Amino acid sequence: MNSNAFHNAANIASLVLAAGTAALLVSGCIQTPTGVFDCSGSWINPTYTTAGIAVLQGLKLLVNVVRDGLAGLIKPQPPVQK
């Protein structure tokens, strides 16, 4: 799998996990007035979606660093050639 395919797969997985976070809200999680995310009324544990998103985004950064080096994180991308 090339790095572009991985990025697209990771983006799709992140989108699915974000939808999972939305499902947490629908399943009974609430945000208290102090900003705490309370899921005592939910049947889904928010730790799993939070950890999944963090791992995927970390992997995406790692792929960028391995592919382009640290300087590649801030350099302009070349135009797409057809």
C-alpha cells in the first residue's frame, strides 16, 4: 500500500470513528456545564473512539515524516500531474 492509499484509508477510518463519537452522543453521552463528557448513561465506552482517532492521526503523521522527512510536514506540495 502506498502512502497516498494509506492516507485515504486512515481518513475514512477517522471519519468512521468520528461517526462513532456522534453515536456516543446519541446513545446517552452528555457534556456537562463544566465541559466534562459524561457517558454514564451510554452503552458505548468513549475511550475506544478517542484512542482510535489519536492512533490513526499519529500514524498519518508518522507516514508523512517517513516519506518526506520532518521538513516535508511544512513544505508546499507539488502540483498534481496528469
